[in-house]
Amino acid sequence: MQGKILLADDEEDILRMVKDYLEMEEYLVYTAKNGRETLEKIAIQPDLILLDINMPDMDGLEVCRKIRDFVDCPILFLTAKVGEQDCINGLKCGGDDYIMKPFSLAELSARIEAHLRREARQKGKEELRFCGNFVIRYGERKLYFADQEVILTKTEFNILELLSMNKGQIFSKEAIYEKLWGYEKDGDSNSITEHIRRIREKMGKYEQQSLIETVWGVGYRWIG
């Protein structure tokens, strides 16, 4: 496998054609059909992103602006626009390159290879996850809302990390306590309830909807 590529385009024919070609070139290709789905797929840690400018609900330029401060991999715009200003806007918001539609698959492959060679000379990437306007940077062990850090204690981040990296899975407070401290740790698992309350309170100052859901009588799960 040569690397992971995230391909975002609302045109089914382009998604299928480019995905099939790049998989023949031994890339692992993930696809997204709109801007919001693109943000969700960032968690796969792509080595390169192919980003269509014209997508529904959130265009490629807005997606790029949201992720650029947190994603180090190359971003190549796919665009049918031919205006010079459109290309300039793409580069200004953080894009590394652009290729005009219709394009040659061989040329696209060559551009990708060139960018990945250059990227290979850079340091390794950091694992992160986008959850609406929140960004979790696991390597830094920090939570951000847009570009503003949400201050969490070590235990609060540990809980956030456990839940967010297991989206949809329900954890009882006892299971969370065990994951964090093991069987031998002396203490009360009821403290988990208070830690989660504090996490919600801190995140709630920025956004009303909680990303941690209480499943009454069972436990907690991440729904971000």
C-alpha cells in the first residue's frame, strides 16, 4: 500500500473512476460525498486529500479552512472553475495544489506521487478527530473549539479520549474506571459521573449539544 487518500467529490462518476484507478495504483482510498462527511473521515488520518471545491452543504474551500490548522497532509483541489481568482482562493485557504476538471488520471497520479514524496520528508502526522466545531488532538492531549483550547484535566481528557475513540460504544462508569485505573486502583467509580459532568460543562460553554450521551441505567457513549 502506497498511502491513504481521502477523496471528496459529490459526483458519483468521478468518485468511482478515481477510486478505481488509485486502488489499481495500490493506494487505500476513502471517499466522501459532501463537506460534512469529509470532516468525519478526517479521523482516518489520510496521507493526502483530494478535495472538490463545489460540494453541497459545505464547499471544499470551507472544509479546507476548517481542517488546515489541524491537518498537515497535502490538500489538492479538484475544480471545474477556471478563474485565476478561484485558484488563488484555494491556495490562500491552505490548499497545496489544484487540478482542473476534466483531468488526466495519469497526471493526477503523478501529482499525488510528487506530493507524497515531499510529505515523506516531513515528520509524522498526529492523530486527531473532528466533532462538529470541536477538534481533539490526541498527540497533544488537547481539546479545541475552533482554534481555542478547552482546558481539561488529565483525567477528563483520558475519559474524553476513551469515549471519542470508541464512538457509539456504551461504557458503564465502572468500565471507564477500570479502563483508566485498572482493578487494583482504590477509589469510587462514582467519581466518573462528576468528571463527565465537568467535561460537559466545559464543552457546553462553547456548544449546547453534548457529545457525550447518558444511556440511563447503563452508562455513557460518544455520539459526536
